[in-house]
Amino acid sequence: MTPTTLVILLAVLAFVLVHVSGARLVFLGGTPRSVWLSAAGGVPQPDGERRSLCVFWIHLAAFAHYNVLIGYLLLHREENELRGLVVYAIAMSLHFIVNDQGLRQQHGSTYHLYGRLVLAAAPVAGLLLGLATNVSPLLLSALFAFLAGGIILNVLKEELPEDRQSRFSAFALGAILFAAVLLLTA
């Protein structure tokens, strides 16, 4: 087994564990927003309101496709260096923590019963899809651009609303530290 294959398998395992065990990260919940969650966001609605089941399944389908894409891009990257793969895996794991906590707050027990399992399986499905298919370099670039836009939108949705009382200093520190990691690994 090559080091790259090992890192890919560990990354998928990390993605699965984030969703399966996200409820155990209780220190991330609550308001004001956890300093750790805000820092991870650098790379809800009120508790009494719960979204309808239809909205839940639409939300879940969108995030499942998003997670499939992230799993697919573990295999098909513009750069095939091991360092880039490790950075991608860490960044996506942190991003999944933020997404998982947001969906958990929005959809409560419905997400815990169904959503987390679907989202845990999605990157594995993406990895399998990546083993079975290849896309053109142009489409690969478009997929990475789509993912980058999705990450930005999710971070803005999770970190900017005032009702979340996010910690901008932790968010900024997370962004700065990750930018430094990117510069050091370039």
C-alpha cells in the first residue's frame, strides 16, 4: 500500500467519523458559538423552530452530493503530491465538523437518526465513484471551483449570522493558521 493510498483511506475514515460521532463533540454546541467551531470555520435558527421534513431531505440531498464530490476529489486532484492530499483531508475534516454541527442544530434528532449516516456514507461513495470514473481536466477544474464556492457559502452561512454569536477572532485565527499551513506546504 502506497503512502498516498493510506492517506486517502485515513481521510475517508476521518470524514466518516466526523459525521458518525459528531454528537459527541458537545463542547462545539451552544451559543455563543464555540471558539473551536469558529476556528474550524476559518478553513441556527432558534431552538424552538425545527425545519420541516421536506426541507431536511432537500438539505440532506444537497450535502450528500457535496460530500460525494469531496470523496471523489480525494482521488482526482490537480496536484498529486502527498502534502496537498494531507492538507485537503484536514481542511475537509474541519469543514465537515462545521457542517455537521450546523445540520445537527437545524434538524435535531432527525439529522442524528438519518442524516449523519447518509453524510458519513457519501464520501465513501465519492471515493468509489472516483475509482470507477475519470473526468476531463476541464471538468475537474470546474468541480474544484464548485467545491470552493460551496465551502465559502457554508462558512459564511455558519459563521456570519448574529444569532450564532460566532467568535470572529477565532475564525480569523483559524483562517490565518490554515493560510500559513498552505504557504508552508506550497
